[in-house]
Amino acid sequence: MEDLSRYYTLLRDSTRRKIIEILGTQEKIGFKELRATLGLGVGTVYYHLDMLSDFITQDKQRKYRLNDRGQALYRILKDGNVPTTLEISETFSHRIGKWLFLSPVFAKTSKPLRLLPLSIAILLIGALGSAYANLDPALFFYFPSSPYSFLGTVILFIFNWIGLFLFVELFASVIYRRVGNDIQLFTSMGIAAFPLAIYPYIYFALPMVFSNLSLASFQMIMQYILIVFQVFSILLFSAAFSFGKGIRLDKSLVISLMVLYVNIAILFIMGRFT
């Protein structure tokens, strides 16, 4: 029998256990029926199905059913043979992961209209902060002394994230065949922008708090802060893509790093890095 600890993340999630139990009792089920039974959003259901991809398959009618490994996992759950030690050995790491990716927050985007105002507010805060701090926003990067007007900087910040949203929509549609669920994705991406949205305010306020700070020290401190915020934003963007389009977190993290690489490559081509 396979080492169950490899599947701890799958087994400890109640939604995934429920999907396995549904497929185990009904043998096969369509996506719409499964979504209605679970009462979850499209992206959330796709996410859990993707996480269970090693245990389920689809027939010619595109209905989901358990494969041999899934049947074995269903019998384990049905017989109550899941080791209790799993809940002890993985709890700490699971909590760390939830904190890093803010999974409980993104899970609430399954009803995106509730958090859409917050998402829009975060983008506006970031746009206004960039303009007040006179920073030139370039998605995951900032450059001092924006060449644009106040309004131009505001528009540029928002345009960057709308452009990223459209890119993700296209990528998910072409590569993963995931269409729709646009509002949840946009809401999630707005939340993911939070670290970079508050960076301009730190940039603006730090010299006021530490008036004796030299220019070289200020630039070094802000560079380190930006790196921390960039890493956090990449993690949050991965969670946004994962929940918004139902892509497994490990896959969405790779996509996030690819987006960062493209961002850097474009800035190099534009001569922004010297």
C-alpha cells in the first residue's frame, strides 16, 4: 500500500474527502452536478479536481469517476483507516502555508462580489500611493521619479494589473481550457496586489520617520523591503490564480515565476535596469 503521508494534503481537506466519497457512492458525476452538490464556485471545484487528478478520470461523456487509486483511497476513507498521526505531523507546515498564501482569504472569493470592493480599493490605494510617492510602477517593480503626471501614474498602475489579469485569462483559456469565473479571478488578483499597493506609502513615509537617514541607506532599505514584498506578492498571485482558475498551487506558482521572468525581460529590453 502507498505511503499515505504523501497524500496528507488531499486527505485532510473536507471538500476533497467529500468529492472522493461522492464519486465512490455515485460512481460517476458531471461537473455541474458535482458543483451543485458541493455548493462551491467553479474555480474552487476545478482546483480540488485538479488536486485529485491522480485519483480520478473522465469518461467519454466527460463525467468524473474514480480510477483504481481513487477506489483504494475511497475504501481507506470509508473504513476509517487514515492514520491519526498525519494530523499531528503536518499541522504546523499546513498552517504556515495557509498564512503565506492567505488561503482562507482567497477561499472567500468563491462569492467574489463580497470582496470585489476590497479588491478595487487595494488597486486604487496602490495607484494613488504610487502617484503621491512619485514612483513609476512596473507591475512587480517600482522605479523612482515617475516620468508621468499624477493621473498618468494612477492609470499606469491600474493598467498594469488589468493587463496581467487579461494575460492570465488568455493563458488559462489556451493552456488549461479554463474559461469563465472572471470576477473571482479579478477579485483574487486585486487582493494579491496588496503588498505592492502599500509599498509606496512606506517609501513615502520612511524619510519622514527617520529624518537622519542617508540617501544610500534609504535606497538599500527600500530595496530589501521591495524584495520581500515582491516575494509575498508572487505567493499571493499564485493563490489568486489557483483559486480564480482552479489550478493546482504548485502549477500556479510556476506560472507566477514565469510572469515575473517576463516582467524582468521586458524591463531589460526597455532599458529600465542599468
